[in-house]
Amino acid sequence: MTVDSGDAQKPVRSIALVEVRKNSEATMWYDARLRDVCAGLACVAFEGGVWPDREVPCFCVRPRPRASSAKEVSQLQPGDAVEVLVAASARSPSGWALGSVVSQASASKTLVVKVGGKEYTVGLGAVRLVSAEKALDPLVIVRRATPVPQDLHGWLTTQDALGCLEQVRAMAGLALAGPGSATRGIFLAPGGGASNNGDEENGEVHMPSAVVLLGSEAATRRGERLLKVHLMHQQAVEAFHARRARKSDLLETLRRRAEGEGAAARESF
């Protein structure tokens, strides 16, 4: 997997969604989400926590490819190599297994494929062209964990923060950006997306304290600059809301006090 190293205007696809294999010889790729890349290892999480988060060599992780169109699948010929969807179960996440076409698509929108010596009849949506995505290259993926001021840690858990970080990612040409910590990477929710409730381990919840940026050297520098500017403005916004809340509380206290004094005066009269 290559990372753009120059033009910030060139769109860079997010690598939040990835596929993971168990070793360099495996032909089964499991769906996962990327949490971090550090020291040649990628930290990944699996949907629903069906498998524990783990660190794997970058050569065992690749970005999730686009879905093949029905037209592309219908044009496959017997003998063509394909990847076949393996549904998630209570013991493993969904994934894609290497196979081959046995017979062309029929009028019933099905295809006969062979996987591991066995033949299966599957729908066209369960087959895709063999992924051309390359494995993650740790030599071109730079990691920066930008600390966030204490008074903005709560903001990091909001949808507003997630939207902001996605905008920073796109504008800077980053491969990934998310709330987390310098030591634990990006925090993910149980469903797989960025977490709005911190990161739980052994019953202890860790709240995000930094923004983790992944991309080229140039992109991470741009992203950090953009992020610091936004954090400065966000602090001003948060301070305004805090002042307004204090004044609202004060006005409410004064209103209740006035109502109480008024009731006492009517009673005595």
C-alpha cells in the first residue's frame, strides 16, 4: 500500500477498513479495522470483538478493496481466480477466501466456485475479483500522536470531533486520523467505528487524550498543523459554551429565588 507523499489536493483513500491474514502464506483475508501502525506492526480490531485486538506484521494487512460490480463478476470465465465471501460467525469475523470459477454466471444470478477443493453455488454479490491492494508499507506510513488539551478531552468523544478529524484527514491527504492516545492508538467502539465512549481494557475505560495521524511525512505535518489550528478555535468555542452555561445557571438560580420570595410575600399579605 502506497501513501501519497506530495500533493495535498490529491484525494487519499482512508485505510480505516482493512483485511488481515494470519500469516504470509494464508489466502483467507478477514475484515478488520485499523487502529495503529507502529514499529512495523499494525494494530487491528475485529467487528463485534469476535477476536481480541491484535498486532500483526504489516505484510499481513491490506486496505479493503472496492466491491466488484455485477458486470465484472458476470464476465468471469471458468478457471478465473476470484475471492469468495465467507460470512461472519460466532467464532470468526467475515472475510474473503481465494477460489476459482467453475462455471459462468447463470440466469438465476448465481456462480459455481471452488474454494479449498470444494464447490459452492453462491450469489454474484458473494464473489469479487482478486484484490490488487498491496500490503501496508511501514516504511512510508508515518505516525504522529498529537496531544489534545485537557479541556478538550470530552469534545474528542463527540460526533462533532469525529467529523472534524475526517475533514482534517481529507484536507491533509492523510491515510487515517482518529481520537485515541499516544500509547493505545485509535480508540474503536464495539461495532468497529471510532469510539464515542473511550477505550475499555480489563474493565477500565481510557478516554482519548490525543489524535493519531497516519500518512506520509508531508501529510502528517499538514494534518498536525491543521489540527492545532482547529483545536485552538475549539477551545474558544468550548470556553464560550462554558460561560453561557454558568450564566444560564445563575439566571435560573435568581429566577427560582425571586419566585420563592414572591410566594412568601403573597402568603404574608
